[in-house]
Amino acid sequence: MEFYHELQKYPWDEVEAWIESRTASHVETAVGTQPMQLENFLSLLSPAAEPFLEEMAQCSHRLTEQRFGKVINLFAPLYLSNVCTNRCAYCGFNADNPVARLTLTPEQVETEAKFIHEMGFRHLLLVSGDSPHIVTMEYLHAVLEKLRPLFASISIEIFPLDGGAYCKLIEHGVDGLTVFQETYHEDRYRDFHLSGKKRDFRWRLGTPERGGDAGFRRLGMGALLGLCNWRVEGFFLGLHARYLLRTFWKSHVSISFPRLRPAAGAYVPPSPVSDANMVQLLTALRLFLPDAGMVLSTRESPVFRDHLVPLGVTSMSAGSRTEPGGYAHDSDAEPQFEVADERPPRVVAEMIRSKGYDTVWKDWDPAFLHYSKAG
Amino acid sequence: MNDSLIIAGRVFHSRLLMGTGKFASPQQMKEAMEASGAEIVTVALRRVELENPQDSILSIIDPGKYLLLPNTSGARDAGEAVRLARLARAAGCEPWVKLEVTPDPHHLLPDPVETLKAAETLVKEGFVVLPYMPADPVLAKRLEEVGTAAVMPLGSPIGSKQGLRTRDLLEIIIEGANVPVVVDAGLGAPSHAAEAMEVGADAVLVNTAIAVAGDPQAMAEAFKKGVAAGRQAFLAGIGRPQRMAEASSPLTGFLR
């Protein structure tokens, strides 16, 4: 069954009302329960759980350490293009924004990649705006040709493709797929995504499934925090992740926490999410899904990132540039979002180690995939 | 007393094997390795850069002191595991491999069918194969038949620290084995390791319980002692638990 049908079993308003109705005693029962049922998960997302954040954090810490060890994986994004045909109300790449647009040539990508490799990264995330006429399959293949020798793992976070295209990308050495649903509220989704292919809610929602069918080893997901009520969003995120974990049982599933933050001149998120809310969401998801990876980007401030390390995070980016050409080129291109943590990877790694965690730069090997020459 | 562990003709004095994942730092890992007395340490190939002499894990494992046992953790099927093992050998590792075929990345439970297939291929290619396997006595014999140098059945799900949940099956495996039986996965405390040795395992492999302990070095030493105590008790001969009491001075002893 497609996840879309699963989603429809839970009307947004009913979920919201259910969450609001939870009490402290529901939360007390929920915190220590393993494995956790949906009902308990809803309690942990509720306002009633706010006084229990410390207990949730302790549980999350213990569970994460047991499942993942005292380690944090590090990765870097590489932006290929900020050309975009979509009009997403919150995004710097919005087609209506009169900003400098740039698509890197495969040679420029290689220069960026070498810079990233030099910083120590072996896991790479390729990002692009929605521009299938520019970022074509041929272009991606040419880019991957340059990147494969440099990285142990390559994931993509580009516009959704069909299953056949994903199979081809896997053949060319991509092992991971990340796609954020932005919001699970189908009606509001259309308010935020004014035009372009991205307007198709169901096509986007089905993307991780097409990727899982194609055989990606890592599936990344997330909701853009700030668009709708994060508690309900968190519930659907958990539901979706559980569906993916159960359906694609051979793949890793990880959840990201992209948060829109109110900033001068920037998009004002209609439903802001506080630091405490973020902690509640992250720890609730960890207690519900002990095996899911939790990813934290440089959208968040150094102080907040430092404190989240022991709370359930398994993977972090560092030193990120969110404009194409941002690492090694003198780029004027528009970034997708403002980076809040600008510390170089070396400094972030030092911080992680000071918290009692080892930094893992390589946790995959291209030899697993069939294109390997070793085979 | 000469009580050595012999695997594929190679003699080891320690019966504790150690995994190198999940540690808070390479330094902690190194200290724990030393305290454990282990002579065989496993390293996930996916975690290391074999060609990089500065690799944070490989660079601190002294090949004079430890046998580096590369594992194929992350392999989904026989083909992937075989490719990884070949890669390690091509990069200069000894032809020993801890075979792990774990299609489910969360509980890392071994796939019996693919493990057997990969073992057969690797043995033919001259590898010394130590397969991680479910505690299945028939599979243990099948692996032995294709020529593995040991079998490594799990005590309980990996990382779970639940101890010997598979004890009854392990006893059957041990009873029937012509190759060393190394209990791998799930040992959460030195008492679990001691129990495995008491029932006759030839060795145990421990990782998570040491790596995520408050003091990994001290825990490594505690496991070393647990293994030694369990082994000593096994050699001394442990009486089986019985339903009826048995008097140490029987009343009818004079009749014998």
C-alpha cells in the first residue's frame, strides 16, 4: 500500500485534537514504553509532554548511544544549481526571486568536490533546485563520474524523479536519496507551493517509495519546520518514517530537521518552532523510532547544535555552503538558506569530540555497489 | 597449563575478541583493546580507508600485536560481502575475514542463506572465513562443511546487551562443532561472557558493551576476567544443575 493511503487514515484536524487532549499521565506512561505505539508517540508530541523534556532527553540519549554508539557522522552538501522552476514561498531559489543563478559545470563540481574532500569529508550530499532541463540525467552522470573517486558515499537531494531514473543513478554510484515533504498537510501544501512540478503533493510524497523500490541504501526525509503545527507534522513524519523502515527494511532511514527561522527580510514562518519544540520533536521521534538516523544541518546555530549532540543526533553537516560554487569559487549565486553555523568542519569536529563522541567521516564503501571495479 | 585458542592453525592466548565500533574516540578504543588482552580485533571495512596510512582506526592498531580481522558489515548479500573481502585482501590485509551479511541495517541479523553462499566462495578463494551467524546448529554444520575456520553464532541481537538468549541452541552448536565456536553479539556484561565460556564456547567477541560503558578501559579488563573465569570453570568441569538434590555423602555409598 502506498503511504498516501496510510496518510489519509489520519485526518490532520483529528490528529491535532488528539494531541491537544493528552495529559501528564498519558505522557508518564509513554516515556518509558518500548516498543512505542502511535498513541504514546502522540502523547510525547503534546503540550502535556513539555514538563518531561529532561526525561525524554535522557531516554533519547541512552537509546541513541546503544543503537549508534558514541559517534556522529559528518557529511557536506554540494550545491549543483540554484536554477529553479518552482515558486515555493519560503525558498531562496524561488523562481520569482530576481537573484543570480548558476549551474556548475562538471569541472566546477570537481573543483568544489576536491575542496570538500580536502576538508575531510567522504560522505557527500548533492543538492539542486528543480531544473530538470538543466540538471539532466546526462549532466548528473557526468558529475558523478568526477565525484565517485573522491567519496565513499554520495546522496542526492534534487527534484523528485521516476523509478527508472533512480535505478540509473544508483548504477552511477549514488547510494542515498533525500527528499523533504515540506508539509504533510495536503491543502496547505498547495498554499506554499504556488506553481511548478513541486505543486503535486502526491508525486512528492511517493518519492521515497520510488527511491526505496529502486534500491537506495539510505532514505532521507524531513518536514520544513515552521510551515504548519510542528506537533502534527512530527506525527506524520514519524508515521512516514515507520512506513519506510518497515517497507524498505534493507535501507537506512534518516530524518532531518530543517527549521525556518524568523529573520529580517526573510520569509516569516507562519508557525514558528522554538528550541524547546525542536528538542521535544527530536527526542519524541527517537523514542518512537530507535533505529532512525537524525540529521542536523548548519541552519541551526553553533550553541544549539552543540547542545543537541548528545540528545539523539546521529549525523551533522559542517562548513556548508548553500550556494553553487560556494566552496572553491568566487560565487555570487543566491544561497538556498542562510547558514547559522559557519564554523569550519575541523572546529565542529573538535566540538563533537569534546562532548565525548568520535567523528565518523567514512561509514560506507563504494565497493558495496555493483559498479565497483573490485567486483 | 597450555590452553590456547587455535583458529586455522594460528595460536592465540586470549579468548576475547574485540570489535572497534561505537567508541567515543580512537584513544579510548586503543586503551580498551590493551586492557582487554585481545589479540584479534575486528574492523568494519566500511569505516576505514585501507589505502590511507593516516586512517584514524587503522593507524593505531599495531599489526605486531593484533590480528586485524576485517569485517564485511553493511553487506546485504553474498556478492557484496565477497567484493569487500577481496578489496581488503587486495589492499594488503591478511586473507582473514569476519563474514557479516546483514541485509537489515537496524538489528544486523545475519542472512543465513547469503552467509553460506559467501562463505563457500571465500573459502574457495583461500580466505580464512569466520562467519557471523544466527544460533542455528544446522547452519553451523553447513558452514563448517564448506570450510569456515570457526563459527560465530549470536548470543542475542547485536548491541542489545541481553546476554545468552540463544543458550540452548549454542549448547547444541558447541556439542557438535569441529571448529572453534565464538559467541558473537549481545553480550552485555562480563557475566554473560563468563556464561558463554562456561557452556563451552571457545571464545567470545564483544564490542558495544565495552565501547559504550562509562569507563571502556575498565570494562574491557572486566570482560577479560569474565572470559578467563568462565574458561577456567569450564575446564574445571561444571556440574550440571539437577532437579533432585544429591547428597555429598550418600547413605548407600557403602554398597558400591
